[in-house]
Amino acid sequence: MAFFKGYLGLLVTGPASVAMEATGGGYARQAIAFTPLGDGRRTLSVSQSCSFGYATTSWGYVTALALYADNTSTSEPLVAWAVSPRTVSVGQTYSVPAEYLSLLIQREGFFSTNEQIGTTESGTGLIARQPVSVSAGVMTPAMAGSTSTSDSGSATLTLSQLNQVLSQLMQGLPTSDPGDGTSLWLNANLLSISVKN
């Protein structure tokens, strides 16, 4: 199973945590897939490199790359990472070096916005631009599509979605009783609550 399958985009004029997507004639996100390697922590792009088309107008000062779940104009980056800055002017293209397409994921779990989830082969930090989940070697938007609304307006979860939410919750809980009488914690991998006497 792929670690991630979606789109790669260019971010301009700012650090990876806040830069906006490039615009301009000839610019388009590129389809990309990453596959995990044997140790389960390192993931490589299926492509050895990735090139964007020729700019028919300036795309701006490229400072970062970003992964997108889809190719819609309203989608936001899932994760982003800095690259050596470069201006893409009319008639130029942008090719992504292979070292930026080899990712080392630090751990599985739930990652909040602006949290580092790993690094590239060159040591650049991968920053979550929105909450993401890395579970069983697959990265997905956290809770993306997790609720559906019935006619009554109430949200529902499928059993699979509920299992994912509970897994994310349990990964963030302490493994010993905090002793405050109100906290959830894991006791031998069982969900527990501390009780004050």
C-alpha cells in the first residue's frame, strides 16, 4: 500500500509552514505517489524526480513543496517542506531533485498543524499544514471525510472511521495514571480513567 498518493505542488514566497501555492500560466500540481520501504519509516516517491511544465507567466519565488490530497483549487496542503529557493520565470520549468522526494517519517500517530512529522533525505523538516494521521504506514488527512450528515443534521461515523479516531486518541494518551481523577490513560493497552477517592 502507498504511504501517500495524491499531488505535489509548489509553494512560493514564504516558509513551508505558511507559503501559498504558486500560480501562473503553465503551472499545475503533479500527480505523485510515495511507497514505504522495508523498515516502515522511510518512504520514497515512486518517481525518481518530478518536473513541472513550462511557465508561460512567472510562478514566483519557489521556497517549498507541498503534498495535496486532490487536485481541486480549494484543497489545502497536507504537509510541506522547504527547498532551495528559486524564481521560476517565463520559459522556465521547475524540477524537484530526488533528495527532496525521499521522506523519513519519525513516527506514526496524529500530527497537529505545524508539527514536524519527519524529514527529507536532505534533512529538511516535513511540516503538517493541517492535521494529518500516519497509521499502518499510510498518511491521510486527519478526520477527512470522517463524518456524514443525515437529514436530521447529526454527524455519523462508520465503524472504520470510529476505529481510526479511537486509535489516534489512544496514541496520544499517557501510559500511567496521571492521578488527577479526571484523565484518560492507557493501562496495559486498555482505556482507563483515573478516579480520586
